[in-house]
Amino acid sequence: MKNLQKTYEVTQKVERLFEVTVTQTDFWEAVLYISTQTEFNTLSQIACADWIEEEHFLLTYILTTDARDKNLMLKLTLGREYESMPSVMTLFPQAEVMERDLHEMYGIGFEGNETLYDFVLEQWHDLPPLRREFDTLAFVHEHFAFKGGREDNKDVKVEQKRRREEAKKQKALEAAKQEAKKQETEKQETEKPKEPNTHATDAEETQDKKPDTKEAEDGQ
Amino acid sequence: MQKGFVAYNNEQKSLEAETEGIKNSQTLIQKAMNWFSARSMFVVAYGTGCGAIEMPPVFTSRYDIERLGVVGVATPRQADIMIVSGYCSLKTLRRVIRTYEQMSEPKYVIALGSCTINGGMYWDSYNTIKKLEEYIGVDMYVAGCMPRPEALIEGFVKLQESIRNNTIQPGYVKYREDYAYYQANQEKLLGKETQPVYEEDYAGMNLS
Amino acid sequence: MDSKLIKIFHGPQHPGITGNMSVELDLLGETIKYARTHVGYLHRGFEKLVERRTVIQAFTIVCRICVPEPDPNEENFARAVEGLAGIEISERAKYIRVMVQEMSRLAAQMLWMGGQSGSIGMGTVGQWSLFDRDLMLDLFEELTGGRVYHMYTYPGGVRRDLPEGFLLRLSELLDYLEKKLPKYDSIFFDNATFKKRAIGTGVVPKEEALKNGYVGQTLRGCGIRRDLRKDNPYLVYDKLDFDIPVFDGGDVYSRALVRRGEMRESIKILRQVIAQMPAEGAIMQKLPKHRKFTLPKEDIYVATESARGEFGYYMAGDGTEHIRRMQVKGPSLIHGFTLLEKMLIDEELSNVAMIMNSLGICPPEIER
């Protein structure tokens, strides 16, 4: 750790996780130095993130110690135009498969790695799939057909709005109907004095109401 | 498996009523053949997707599907059933088609999981197929992600019922009769080489 | 003598392969002269799918990365999001998460025992161990609602509280398993057939183990005491008392004994968790702006000790609701290529299934 801090600017990200940033040209020197002179002597992952707005890949070599208690992120940026990197296979044999993976997913070349052929994709002729400009949804619609029944799978917010408005309309209609009925009944009540016949009108009213409320529920 | 084990719902009944004609037209030998093939189902050992994790429980002592006459078998040439257990990536689909074509008739396919029906959770993935029935004949779908072992067993029981009563047109008959349709779909997706090609020469694949 | 090599493919359609993958073998008689691993049969492009989803939507698919034990994935995902967003979770949630991790570890070891015994033709052990695994899955189902995929360890805690009397039922199951484990010794670990096949087979050279980045039982099976739960403790593992079993044969048998010891340790940890778990406390820390939760433009690496070794996640946010990049490194990536291709040379063909099971190679996490 002391060796590392002497030569490189080390920032601590969280507990037991450190970060060193280098440029593409002095990467090989840095990885050689770190893997031989400091305690971070094992490679545990090569991560790559595509920052298409800034037009570069951010490669992160995650190195770890023999005691497996600390991790170091060795970062560098790499151009997006199918550039290549020196392979670290000679230092870490496990890098072979990771580089193979990155080559397939991003199109990054690794000089010195002989096994950069198909890894998980077979007879793939499109863009490397993890690059940001590869549109997986367009690819899906071009190559696959969906079963019927997905047509109602619209944008949720638009659909919600439409249904809410429909429900509002229904409610307004219902309210208007009820209003009309109330007026009618009031008229009847004013015309007729109270009679035992009112029970029947009540029942009629509820029968009329029921289908309306059902429709409103469907609308929601 | 006996009557009463599966409660038929109305839908199933209406389906059967439609195919009443087929059912009655089968000869005695056909009836016997169907009865036998419903009673002994050999499942090819190919766990194509994550549904394969529910197969060991189904085949061992907790759920013990052997009581229904379902046994695992190593090679496709001896098998009657293939369980396509979940999503099929393009690379797997080539192997699935090859395995399916190696199986001898009568053969049936059970598709396990929502992803074989309509893409399921991976509906926007570039590497998994969305509808299995476009590429091989499928006899039974078991929905779910992942389907419980009971669901898989019910799928088997329903398949056995329909084989015994001859109520559905088996997928392999469709595959044989409409081979042009299936082949066109396969070639559209996988190119001319719908079977896996194992080659040493990977030259030209290097992008850098 | 004119000798000819025969090329065969061990998988993907093969009963002795650990999942949907394939090993290309060149044979001289029964001896393997050249081996190459082929994967990609299970590639779903998770890393692409995650980029298209919001954080909470992505949470539902990460558990599908590794089928036999989804919980280390959820744990990693949750911890990476918490690390990026700076969320501290409650003590009770931490204990529940440790409980879920250890339950999942026990279930995974049971499944491994079935596979390992099946690979050398011992069917009975699988019948037993898968039954016992199912009892654990029943508890999972009660806790989370799912048998295999749980979607329970949520960024900020866990998704719901323990059901009433859950810990009691868990400790009953632990009692049962504790009684059952000696029976497994007599049927499997002390079995003369297994010993004869496993001792001296599939030896991992000790000197290259650390340098080549091997993890989990592969390290512990050749006498190197490494376990992230001790070395780089997360959750509340530093408050729990447990040992790391180590055997130094480096062969299949040593790795089996390591796993046997780990099952006992998991039971020990679960008992402590049951005793120490705080009865009160929030189970979930609410995410800020829950429906439009954004990650800052930073990156992080987190790792969890799964039942087969270190599971590492690299995660980068970009200041929007989506995750810019989530890269998964499972334990099988190195074991399945660097180690296996080297190790199979000069082995017998009949040992391939046993060695692969012993390394715990699981293809879905290699290719995601």
C-alpha cells in the first residue's frame, strides 16, 4: 500500500476499496508495477463501462490482494473506435477469458491474446451488443415476433390518463342521470302524498343504478 | 392420473367436444398405442434454461414423478419428451432443434416457463427467442417464472390425458406436415445453418 | 504406434454436465489430451437489459443471473446500490439478510451434494439431499413468496418482515438437519466408493491457486484459508462466531469435506442469528425519491461470498434513473476456463462430471 501511494495518487472510495487512474500510454507500466511491487497482485475482474456521451470506454481492472481483504480499481479511458489494449494475460492467466468477453461485447482488441474468437455469441454479425449504440429493442422487433395480446401493452401513463378521463366522463353521465331521476322522484313526491308504494320505486332505482356503477368500475 | 386427479374445467371440456370426431375415429391399435405411450414417458436430459433447477426435485423423492411413468433418459434417441425448460438463446435453439430432430416419433415437447410462451422476463433481450412454437412443435405450455413442480406435474398429467384420449394434434405431426413453415422460421432467425457448426477456424471474427 | 485422437463434446445435451454448457474433449483412448470449454447457451444479455430498466425494475431480474443460488446476486445488487446512494440499512435488516444468505448457502450445498453424488452414480444421496433442500425452499417460500427466485433482498433492506413464528420453524429445521448430517457422512462422505474415486482426482496446484484468482472451496480445499465473510466482512458477519473449514488435499474429496464443514458452520451462524436478531427495527430504509430513484455518477465494486466462492459486481451509475453498467463476475468464470481446461488434461473421461461438480461450475453466471 505504501509503495503504491508513493508512486500513484490513490483515492479511497469506500472502506477497503481504492482507486488509481492512469492514462492509456502508461497503463502497462502501472499494471506491471502494481502486480509485482505492491500487495495487489491478483486480478479479479476487468469491468468496462461505455460512456458514449464522453466518447470513451472506462476500463476498470479490479485487483485484489493475496489476503483478499482490499480491492483496487485501476482505471483508464479508451477510445470507442475499436481501439486495442495490451493484454495482461502474461501477468494474470485468468485475464484471457475476461478479455475474450470484453472483445465480444464491446469490440475492444487485446494485443497478445490469441483466443479472441466467439465467446458466448454464435455467428453474430451485428454490432457488439453491449455498446450503447446497439439498440436491443430494435433488434428484437426485427428478428422476433410476439404473440398477440401484447397490443394493449401501451405506455402506462398515457393509458392511465385515458382511463381516468373515461371514468370521469362516466361519473359525470351518472351524476346527470341521478340528478334527472331525483328531480323526477321529487316531482312525483310533490304530486303524490306518501304511500306504501315507495318501496317499489326504491327497488327500481337500485336496479337502474347497478349497471351504471359496473361500467364505471370497468372504466377504471 | 386416474379420473378425478385432474379436475377438468369447462374450457377443457369444450376443447374435447370439438375433437370428439378424432377421438372416436381411432382404431383399437391406435388406442392401445396411445395408452402405452401415455403410460411411459422418457424425458431427455437436457436442461436448456433455468427451469432445469426444478427438475431434480420433480424427479426425486419429494414430488417423485416416476409414479406417473415419467423417467429421465440420457439420449434423445430413446426419449419421448423434451422439456424446454425456459428461455432458449439462439445458440441453444440450434441444439434444441438438433435434439428434437434426433428424437424418434411419437415425441412431445413441454415448454416450461413464461419465456417460452412470449419472451417473459427477457422480452427485450437480443439473444433469446420469444415464441418457441415458431421453431419446433410444442404440445404443452407450463406458465410461470419459475413454474412450481406441481405445475410441471400437472402439465405432464394433462399431456398424458390428451395423448390417451387423442384430443390434440401432436406437435410432431404439425412439424412433419408443416415442415416448410418451421424451416423458414428457423432459417430466418439462424441463417442457413440451423444446426450447430463446430469449426476450428474463427478467422475473420476479429473486429480489431 | 499410430495414435489417433477422438473428439467428443461433453454437453450441452448430457446428463453429466452442470447446466447447459459444453466441454470439447480430445481423447486418446479414455484419457483426455485437450479440453476446451464452450459457453453461451444461456446468454440473455442481462447487462444490456439492466441498462434499459430503472433501478427497481432491474432488481427483479438480477436474481435470475445464477439459478442455484440467487440470493448472493440480490445481496450484491442491493449493496452496490446502497454503496452508490449512501444508504445505511438497519441492524435488523442486516441480520435478516445474513439469515437469507446462510439459508441459501445451505440449500445450494444440498443441491451440490445431489449433483456430486449423482455424477459418480450414487442415486440415493440425491434423493435425500434434494428432499432436505425442499424443506429449506418451503421456508423460503413462506418468507419471500418464491421457491427458487426470491426477490427479497431489496436495496435499502429487505422487502417484508418475517412471518410470525418463522424463526421457530427455522430452528426446528436446523434441529432436523443437524440430526441428518451424520447420516450423510455415513452414506456419502465416508463412503468407500466416493473416497476411492475422489481422493487424488482433480488436484488444484496450491502454488498457483492464489495468483490465478481461484475462489471459494477451490482455495479452501488446498489449504488456503480465505473467505470474504472473514477477510472483508460485510453485513454483520464480523459480529458472528464461526470457523472456516480448510483441508489441504486439493482434490475432489477435500473440496467435498470443505462443503460438509460449511454446512455445519451455516447451521451455527443461523443459530446465532436467531438468538441475536433484534426484535425491533425498520426492515426497509426508504429510498430517496422512491419512484424516480437516481444513482450518482460514480462506480463501485462489491463482493459476496456465495456457496461456491466470491461473487463480484461492478456497478456504475450515471446520474439518471438507469444503471449505466453492471458487470457480474461469478466464481465459475475463472474455474470454468483457466482452471478446468488445464485440470482435465490427462484425466479419465469418466471423471469429468465429478470434477465439474466439485468445482461448482454454473454456466448462467459465466455468460449472464
